[in-house]
Amino acid sequence: MDRTERFYKIEHLIRSRGCVSFAELIEALEVSPATLKRDLAYLRERLDAPIEYDAGENGYRFGQQWRGGKHELPGMWFNEAELHALLTMQQMLAGLDEQGVVGRHLQPMFDKITGMLGVDAAEADELRRRVKLIGTARRRVASDSFETVGSAVVKRRRLAIRYRKKRDGVASEREVSPQRLVHHRHAWYLDAWCHASDAYRRFALDGIEGATLLDTEAKAVPLAELEAELDQGYGIFAGGRPREAELVFNAETAAWVSREEWHPAQRSEFLPDGRWRLRLPYVDDTELLMDLLRHAGRVDVVAPPELRDAYAARLRQAAAALPV
């Protein structure tokens, strides 16, 4: 039995019997006295377990604080590999949580995980530094707005927001029923039912200049309906009539682009000459054109004609902007 299993068994024996002697614990755990002493010390010092030695009964029991119902030992146990995975997850979360809102609430849990690993703060920090997330072009969101929006999503409450559109800079006051938070390419978005337009809308959180949590319950909508409305486009752009793009990448690029997922509903195949054909749905071509420009000279936009024309126009604009 590994160490975490022993911790669980010690907790179970004391909880079920009330008081357990040192000899009974050794017999049940099949460990040496030195190992048991280390386990008991670890439970007390690292996991804050209120284990006390009762001299009168010559055994170990939970202290008065536990018996009063104010303390419980953790109900979930992890082995060492799982704890390392959780610390890795913490670092990944930090890469998404530039406002520090989520991390602030989860930090006590991660401090406990560090304690369960038996390492000090410096060692835990060294473990986390072994995972690095590189992000560029992040869009900052005010932490108070992020936290208010997140609370509204969880509590299923409506929001009053002041929202400024990116394209024309026009600001408006809206009442919305939040449905979910979306993270896409280093930016956060709110999918919501907009009561002003009586339709689904996707709001960039960095465009929300103010958010107030209302007492009114959010409009309940089926998640499948939300996904059908907002997840059919390409990237973050949604709403409108879906069209299908047909792209053909040259053989050199196909070797690695074919491993990418551009859209969950994409269809693809290798052609006899080694090129790779990709078909995918899109609604707005803005983000799709951005991705196509990364492969300029190595991809042919076959269809539809309007996408092919828009791509050609972008290439001409880029070429014209080059210094002579």
C-alpha cells in the first residue's frame, strides 16, 4: 500500500473506532514504527489533521475540534503522479488566467497539494517552472468585470452591461442572460441571450466596460440550441448562414497542416500528388482569412468564389504595402 492509501486507512481507522493504539495501526498498515511516526507527523503538519494522542486510552483519536464537526480530513486522495499532474494543471491555468481571478480562489487548494507532495514552496515553484506557456497578443480584461461575468454564469443570473463594439466603437447598454464563458486565442468571450436584440450574441469581455449582477434569473436555453447557433462558424465568429470553404495545401505544407484541427466538422483527404484537401464550414471570413495568410503561397482557396476573391485581395494589399 502506498503512502496516500495509508493516510486514508489511518483516517478511516480513527474515524470508525474513535481511538486506535500505535500497535493496532502498525498491524493494520504493515509498516515499521518509524514509517508510522512519519505518516502521523505528515497528517498533522501537512494536512492539518487534528490527530491527538490520548494518554488515558493509549491511542490516537481526532481532537475536540473535529468531534465538534468543524474539521474534516480531505475526502479525495491522490498519488504522487496525480499530484504532479495537478501542479502542471495549475501552471496551465495560470497561462489562461492573466487577471488572476480564478487562481486567487484556487490557490488554497494548490497550497494543500504542495503540502501533500511533501515539498516546500521553492521546490513546488521549481516544479511549476518546468511547464511554460507562451502567449502573444493577449487581450486584457478588467478583473472586476471578469469576476462579475463569471459569477453570473455560475449563479444563472442576468447582467446589465455596457458594451463597446470593436468594429465601429459604438457603446450600448444591454441586459443579457449569460450562458457560458469561452476562451479563444488568448481572449475571453461571453455567450449570452441578449434581451435587447432578442437573440444569441457573443461578447468580447475586453469590450465590456461595466457589468452589474442583477437579481433576475437568467433566461434558460438548451445548451444544444446555443451550440447550434454559435458553434457553426469558424473560430469565434458566429451567427449567419454557414458556407463551406474548400482549401488545398501543397504537399510540403500538408505533412504538418493535416495534423491540425481547423474546425470540429471539417472533412479532409490527401490527394494522389500529396496535396491535402480541407473542407470546413464558416460564417464570417475574418478569422479564416487570417489563418490562410499564414500559409500564403502554400494554399489554394478553391471555393467559394467570394472567399477566393477576398483572399486574393488580402494578398494584393500585403504585396502593395511592401517597400519598393
